[in-house]
Amino acid sequence: MQPDDDFNPPAGVPETLAPGLRRVLAPNPSPMTWRGTNTYLVGAGEDIAVIDPGPEDPAHMAAILGALTRGQRISHILVTHAHLDHSPLARPLSQETGAPTLAYGSAWAGRSAVMTQLAKAGLSEGGEGVDITFAPDQALPDGARVAGDGWQLEALWTPGHFGNHMSFAWGDAVFTGDLVMGWASSLISPPDGDLTDFMASCRMLRARGARVFHPGHGAPVTRPKERLDWLIAHREARTDAILATLADGPADASALARRIYTDTPAALMPAAARNVFAHLIDLEGKHQVRAIGGRASHAQFERLH
């Protein structure tokens, strides 16, 4: 899936996407964030919910506060997950406005058992970088509802890209963070990301149904079912490619990535290797591969059948 080059809004300028919904793009473009992080303001009355305040940037905080109209106040600050491009501004914005921060939990909440084991064994994070100090004022369980003046959001725990990842349903729209993005497939980088969880979260959202997704990066996803079908098929194709390559003999994640991601720039190959490792861990859980000498990012994996 190629980036949508037509999506290039000016950073810091609030745009109305629907009645009661505005988006403010953070000024943090990069190969991992595309044009930058989407910050959303939900509500048209007095109470405004901010979803994903973004990186700690005074200019972006000024843009968020400047998007409020007369008589409006930020009443809730919701965070999809604790990556450095989504959560660091939550605390300064809370201190400025008095609004509580809400999320699934701390940066380490929601990790699967296998990813917890990998982290304890010393596997470090990768990708966008973890906001290790993040901890919400209020932890939201799956299915919790948060309401303000004329709006209501349902918290959906959607781990996969990150253990503490939440999506937020607003009527027939869903704010999907980095689980479903508007420009690329999600990075899944163990021990923070878990492919088994990711596939389960995608299938849950698919079964739930929605009219539109508002992602953490990129344009609105106006055909959610089609995008989820593509994401699921994309991951299944990667799994098939890994198994086919392992038929030639054992290999580690980096070697597999070089053979499979043939059109990926060199600078992104470490991320590709992390994605492959996520697939290998998923396949190991399904008893289709085995790590030789113990599970680790540099381990050789062999196909079992």
C-alpha cells in the first residue's frame, strides 16, 4: 500500500472533518510518521476531548489550544498508545488545562506473556521509541465509555502494534491510532508489538464494523473493511513468504528480511527485520517454526513442517 501523496495538510492548522470533529497535524514528519501525528478534537460544545496530543512540542500544544473556540475547554485527554509521537504532550497539556489523561495503562501495560519474557531477556524496543514515563491519570478497561458535552467515546483495547494500544469508537467512526493507519501497514516490533495480538485486534474491528477510521497518521480510511482485509492478507502473505524461505534452511530475522523485503530502503531494514521477528514469534506459537538455541532476535529459526 503506497502513501497517499494527496494527504498533506498544513501542520498546526485545525481542519474540520465532520460535525464535532477537528484534526490538528503535529509538525513531526518522518519515515515512521508520514506527514506527522494526527491529533483529534472531539466535541462541539463546552467539553472537548483530545485524542493523541502527540510529541512534546510547544508549538503543537499552542495549536491545539488555539483550535478551541470561545467557551470551550479540554475536559479529557485520551492516548492511543505510549509511543513518542503520540503520548509525550499528554502531561504538559494536562498541566495546562487540568484535564485528566486516559489510556489503557502505562507504557508496559498490556504486553503479552511471550513479549514480557522477551523484554525480561533483554530485547529492547525499536521503531518509533517508547515514552517510558507515560502513565495515565485514569486507566481505561476494554469497553469503558468516556462522555462529555454531546459526545461519547468507547475505549477498545486493540493490542498488536503496542501492548497498551487502544482505539476509540465514536458512533460509527473509530480512532485507530497506529493499529490501522491511513498510509501504510503498522510496524510490529517485539517486545512492544505482538503479531498474534495484532491479527486478533484487526479481526475484532472487522467484525465490529465501522463507517470510517481516523488513524494516527494519514488520511481518513473511508473503506475500513477493505483496509482491514488488506492488512490481514498482507500479514498472511508475509507469513507464507517466511515459511517458503525457511524451506531452504534455517535463518534469522535479518537474513529473512533481506530476502523478502527486496524493495525496502536500507535505512528501513532494521524495522523490516523486527517485523519478520514478530512473524517468527507468531509462527513459533503456532508450532510451525522453532528457535534454535532459544528465542531471541538474532536466533536462527527452522521450519517444523
